[in-house]
Amino acid sequence: MKYLAPLFITILLAIPAIGLTQKSNETQYQVLDAGNQIPYFSFASSRGDEWLIGNANELFHITKNNTYDLAPTLKENNFLSIRKIATDGQNWLVLGDSTLWNAQPDLAFLYDGMYFKNISNILYNIPDHEWIGNISGKQGLWLITTDKNIYLWHNALSELSPLELPLAFKEPRVSDIELTPITKGWLLSFIQQNGPKSIAHGYPIFDRRIFYYDGNTIQETTSLYKNISSLSAIGSNGKYAIIIGAIFSTDKLTPEFAYFESTGLEVKQIQLPKNNIFNNSLSAHRQPFLSGGRIVWTGKSWLIHDNINILEFTKASDLISYSQTEYTIINSAYGSNKQAVLVGYQKQNNSIVPKIELFTAK
């Protein structure tokens, strides 16, 4: 693998940040397809305090001291574009295309931080008519979702195994299956319209259905979260997950905000005080939920964000900080040393440039 000179690292006042500069004579970094310039970063995946950051055309490995351009190595291995990246906490899985207009990615490589291993043969198990959704790994085990199935794969095996899914997964849904790793398995969730609630409120209401996969079976646990709505977010610190959002009922016009901690089948609702940071209808702190929030763990605290709002807290009644960014956030990834990474784009001199911020917990 080619390790190029580290890209420029800039420190912004108040908030430490890593910035990848635009191409210049001092710093040249490569792209997979020169005819496909992408002015933002949309991929972010972590293994503690190291991250893979990029988009369909570029990929960087960021460590504490260096930033490595992985595009040259991918290009040598016939990558024309990158489709997905994911991590199991030890390795990264990179899916991509060797030709334009593939219905499915035809390249899969496992990256250990030093070397790439070609494992593209695992993709042969996925039928051509199935569209790959999300990927999540945990200590050598991986789940790969499609629009019709969920597949299990282990680093030591050469084939994927389809999971036996409950009938609920065959019902119409309006989102991909979201995968949230916890100590003893994964939480699986997706968004589905609730007919009775929609009729009662006079506009479409969507619920988040939640399931627990323990490595053997999948059980629905939606009722343990009081049928929380799609206006919610899920995040994990690797041990347990938190689920925060709005609950609509057929007999109340105003939704209730709720906060849950989950280890799978054990779900604990944290009672919110009246002055909690999520339940104030006049508060800007609700904005990250209402526009589709993401939750990430910093190793010390939780962040929930949308495309401009960042809310840091340790629990529902303990707000640490609230801020709005001057750039647009597209994705994020956890950290282990009081940090998390946020990626997206920023307007600069009448143009749009990729943006990375390394957020440090307060």
C-alpha cells in the first residue's frame, strides 16, 4: 500500500479539527475517477481513535499523527468507485465497483490498517436483484443487509449465510434496516407507517420497529420502547444502545419524548424531568430529532446531531453543550478518547469543499 505524505492538518480556534486541503502543488492526493469530482465527504467509520473518511471517489485513513491516501491502492486493485465502508472495531470492509453502472458492487476488500485483502468472493452469495443496504461488524462478525435479506459473515469464512427473518421484515417499509451493535448482538430497526395513528392525527405517522438479534434468533422488541416513532435516533457505545425520540399515540395530539437504554432484551426507560433538554417545545435542542438525528459516542459523552446542530450530553437531564456548525454534516463516527469525527462539506470562496471536524468532548 502506498503511504503518501500526510495531508495538511489545521487547528481551528476553540474546536480542534482536521482539515483536508484542496489540491495544491504542496499536497497532491488521488481520486479513483478524475471525471467524478465530489465536493463533500459522506463516509466515516471508526476503530476507536482511527477513522476511514471519504466518498465514492476518495478514501483516507486518519490516525493520531498522520493522514494516508488509500485511493492509489484501491485504484491498483481496480476500484473505479467506493460504495460502502464499515468496521468491526478491528478491520474495515470496503465495497466498490470496478466498472460503471453496476447494479451491485463487485469488489470487497478487508483493510487492517496496513494491508488490503481481496474478499470479493463473498458478494457472489448475494442475488443480483437484491440491493445492499447497511453493513455493521463486531469482532470478526458482520451483518450485511439488502432490501430482502440480512446476511451473516465471519472473517474466517468464504461465504455469507442468510438469517431467518421474522415475517415483519417482509412487510412494506420506508427505510433501510439500521444495524446497531451492542455487547451481545445487534439491534435491528426500520421505519414503517402506522395506519391507525396516521388516521388519528390526520397526517402520516411513521413508527420505528426494533428487533434484537442475539447471534441465533431475531426477536421483535418494539413494544419495549413504547412504539417509538421515526422521529428518533439510535446510538451505541459498543456495550449498550440509547434510543431517544418522540412517541405518538392515537389519543394524544402532542407527542411524548422518551429516552431508553437497551442491552437487547433488557430495556430501561429513563424518566425525563420536566425541564429535560429534549421535551421543551420551544427549544432548539429538539431539532436534531425532528430532521433525522444521528447519535455517536465519544468515549466520555454522547453526541446527537443533524446537519447543523450538535448536542453533547451524558444523560437526558445533563446537557454539556449545544452548538450550530458553519458547515453541513453528512455523517459521523464514534471515538474512544473523548472524540468523534464529523464529515460533510463547507462553503469556501463561492465553492464547496469537503470538511472533517474532530470533535473533542467538553
